[in-house]
Amino acid sequence: MFRLGEYQGTRTIDIRKYFFDKSSLTYHPTKTGITFTESSYLTLTKILNQNSEEILDWLSRGASSNGALQEVKENQKNQEMSKTNARYSANDYKRKEEFWKDQKFFETEASGGEDVLSYNVSHDFWINLQMLIHKTFDKERNESIDSALTEILLLFDMLLISFSKATDLVERKPIEDPESLIDTLYFNWGAMLKEYLKKKAHNDLEKP
């Protein structure tokens, strides 16, 4: 059985075998089990997440392995495939402009099938970009220029989202050869960017 508890001010997660007492009609814990603190639980989940494929493969080779284990392994494989396809897909996204105190210029996050691209408008790069736009175009601002600036910003969005997704794909793989890692990053970045450009072209054709 699984229980959440607290011991001497420390929150715990207890997984333990219980026995049923027929006289009192209640369950009682046995010594067979394990208790996790926050630190030990996070360490365990990190190890399992990073090595789950290797662990399941090892267990499935055992003489006592059963169909349930094979089913778990197959489900995990299908989930990983779905995740990979989702990572390479050009999801819809929305742009946010926020003020941060750190040095990051942008960040992305997935939110229910939609990506969120957030710009740090207090970053020097953003400030200089806006100053350049105003200095260059404010005197002769018209509908054509506004449309071109919107297109440029869209391309800029796609460049950063593609880079973020490509980085995410690389971070999930063990680092063996740094040079190969960089090549993979560049390849994934280009592939992701191409998907966003294809989606943009498709959306442009559907516009009235």
C-alpha cells in the first residue's frame, strides 16, 4: 500500500506491505516496505527516468518476467515514440512579453499542446531591437512596413522555438561525443525550423 505521511517535520512517502486483521477488520503495516524522504524520492525518480529503458530490458530477460512487464515496456516504447513525434511537430504557440531580473532573453514551455514563447523585455537585446525598429521605421510607418515587421518577428519566434525544442531533444540523450552532440543539435534545429516554416506557409495559403 502507498501512504503519504510526516515524521518529525519531514514529509514522507511510504510503500509497504499490509496484512488484514480479521478480528478488527483493519489493515496493519508490516516491516516489509520502504519509506522515502523528499531527497531520496527525487533521487530515485531521476534514476528511474534516466534509465527506465535499460531497467525494463534487464528485468524482461529474467526467468520470472511476465506478460505484464512486457506490456509496460511496450507502452513505454509507444509513449516515447509519441513524445518524439510531438517534439518534432510544429505546435501552435503564443507569444508573451515579460520582465525578468535574470540574464535569460527568452524561454519556452509546453502548455496542453500549445507552446508558449516568453521574451524578457528587460534584456538588453530586446531593448536594442526595439530602439532600432523605432529609429528606422517610425518616421515612415505604414501598413506595409507593419506587415513586414510582423513577419520578421514571426520568423524570429520560430527560430527560437525551434532552437529550444532541438536543445530539449539533445538534453534527453547521454553525452558521449561533444562534436556529435553539436551536429545533432544543429540538425534538429534545422528540421524543427523547416516544420514551422511549412506550417506558416500552409496557414498563409488559408488566409482570405
